[in-house]
Amino acid sequence: MAVYDYDVIVLGSGPAGEGAAMNAAKKGRRVAVIESQDSVGGNCTHKGTIPSKALRHSVKQIIEFNTNPMFRDIGEPRWFSFPKVLKRAEKVISNQVMMRTNFYARNRIDLFFGLAEFVDKNTVLVKGTINGDETLRAKNVIIATGSRPYTPEDIDFSHPRIYNSDTILKLSHTPRTLIIYGAGVIGSEYASIFSGLGVKVDLIDSMGRLLSFLDAEISDSLSYHFRNNAVKIRHNEFYEKVVADERGVTLTLKSGKMIRADAFLWCNGRTGNTDMLKLENVGLEANGRGQIEVDDHYRTKIDGMYACGDVIGWPALASAALDQGRAASSDMLNADDFRYINDVPTGIYTIPEISSIGKTEEQLTEECVPYEVGQAFFKDTARAQISGQPIGMLKILFNRETLAILGIHCFGDQASEIVHIGQAIMNQEGEANTINYFVNTTFNYPTMAEAYRVAAIAGLNRIANL
């Protein structure tokens, strides 16, 4: 059995692992990355962020074609099967894998494809590589193994009509009706994708409001547009049992309701990928959801061992995971560029999409902060009218006395891009964080960014006579 020595071993090649490995390599360390799949990218590239967002983009294009009167001169509306749309996502995945493989090669990072397990805190056994089992040793280890869908034992996920958010990417047909259990970010995104393909969706939500961590006005807007697209949302519901047969799936809820559909998609929670690591050999223990506890420097309780990304829980976003990986390796190597990742925008790729950062109206009200609201509706902006994307709004929450920006909330086309302008101003120190920036800055016209000027003026008008 071959034995290799490194400065840093990284478990996982998703965003967190990639960020950690690249940062350590740039700082002159010899790095090894272990990946359980047969190519790099982690679940983000192969089963989560990339395929689902590529699917969404294709479905959005289909919707635009079918709802644009100009295209009726070309022909009647066209509807595509789920497998056909999925092929486009597969092309994006292959491009991502090729690009990221080149990153590792260019930075002389060694890749090992196999299953990792700890022998001790400085030794990792890699099982099933192309050369058989191999042993890696290093002073420092970063655990970035990501997560997978949580799957309760009382549901038969081996049945061909029952899926989770990973296996749905193997769906070989387009169901006429679909039950999605779990109305979090992943469930809501897939509700958009399937309803956009003409599938009748029942979305089961255990909460009283859709995506309740969002500003209530944004959450209500998404609920309205879901219902407008034939998505039936059922709040405050919990499953009793899920029974599938050769013709469909029946969901029985604890409230007594029974729902029948062609297929069932489980999107309720995720579990950290730690069960195969033999953490007990290094004195670590994962919680009930497979997550590892870390401090505010991403350090575990074992000296020299760090964890980052989905395997530590919140915020469980690819964007945050990449920065967490970089931060963990910087702290590990005593570099001066460490930062704790807590300024993370929310990006939800429903149709229309949602993005936000900072406080919600509900939070500011509870905290008794004197705030005001500036709003711009996309239907009133020239760029949205030109692009045929009039649905949505930008909402700026700001301190009524200091004019400091407290929160940015956006619903509509390009929301995940638009939010970054507000984020940049919010991050300015002292008096540089002010809503006046948007009034005193000239924006390109016509653009979606112009909504900031419109919202800022509207907000200032609301306090002009106070």
C-alpha cells in the first residue's frame, strides 16, 4: 500500500474543498484532495447547484418562448420533456468538471478518487482508488465532504416513483402530477422547474408561510406566483406515510388529507456526509444530522483539523462554502487574510428568483429600529418592459434617521445579480453606507440596476415631511 506525505489533506472537492485546496496551494503548501465521486466538483456540480440552476434556466427560456406573442409567428407553444431539458444541464456539468480539473492540475494539487476514512488525526486511508487502497499523511486536515438529502427510513426511496433531490436528476419521463414534500429552498426551486414544464405540483410545507426566513412581502409574492402557475401550496402539514404502487404515489398527511400523484419528490432536509469517515478514530462526533461542530475559525476540537461547507450546517450555500474553505485554510496556515463568513446574500433560484441580504421588516419591527422602505416595481422600469420580465420588485430598508441601509430584498428576474449592488453599499463603513448613494449616482439607462435609484427616491420621499 502506497503512503504519501502532504502539508494539507482536503476531504471533498466541492466549493468548500476547492476553496481550501486552492488557497493552501497558492500559499506554497503541498496539497492532496480526496473525492468520493469519479470526478471533481462535489455534489454542488453533479447533484445540486449546477444541475438545478441549469435546469431552471432552460425551463425559464421555454416559458419565455411560450408566453411571448412575437414567437407565435414562428409556431405554436412547445413543451419539452424533463429528460430533454436535463441534457442541457449535463453539458454544463461536463464543462464545470473539465474547468475544475484544470484548476487542480494547474496548481499541482494531487487528486485521489476514492472513499476516505480516518486512521488517526494525521492519517487518512483512501479506499478504492485506481491504484487500490492508499494512505495519506499530513499535519493538517480539512473536512469538506458536503451533504446529501436526508431520507427517512419509513419511505421507500428505491421505488421508481419516489425521488429525492439527488435522484430526481435520473427521472426518465415527465410526470403529469408531482408531490414535492418540503417547501424550503430546494423544494421551491423544483416546484418552479416542474410547474414551468406544465406539471401540476402539490407543494407540502411544514411551516405556516413559504420560506418564512424571508421578508414577508417577498414570501407572499412567491406564494402568489406559485399559485398563479398551478402550484398548490399546503401549509402546516406533516407526512404520515408515503405509499407507492406501479401507477402512482399516495401521500397521507397527519391532518388526514390524502394526495395522489404520478411521482413524489422528497426535499426535506440534508445530512452531512460524515458517516463513512470513521470520525471516532480521531475523537470527533457528528450531530444527529451528520454535521461537525466548529468554532468561529472553522476549527474542530481536534488540533490541526478543520471543517467547512455544508458539513458544518448553516448557511449551507455554495457561495459561502467556497469562502469558508479559503478562510479555514488561511487560519490553518496562520495567514493574515482570515475572515469569518457571515455576510452572505440569500439566492433562491425559483421563477421568478429571489435574493436578499440584511434585516427583514419583521426583524426591524421586533428590534424597534426606526426604519423606512423604498420600493421600485420592475413593471415600471424600462429594462424590464423591454425584456418582457415585468414581475418583481426591489425593496430597500433604511434607517429613517441615519439613512443607513439595513436590508435589501429583491424578487424578480436577475434578483441574485441585482442584490450585490446594495450589498456593496451596505458594507461601507460609517456615513458611506447611505441610501443617498443611489440618488447621487448616475446609473446606465435602461438597466435593472436603475431600480435602486427609483427605490431610493421613493424611500426618501416617504420621510421628506416627517
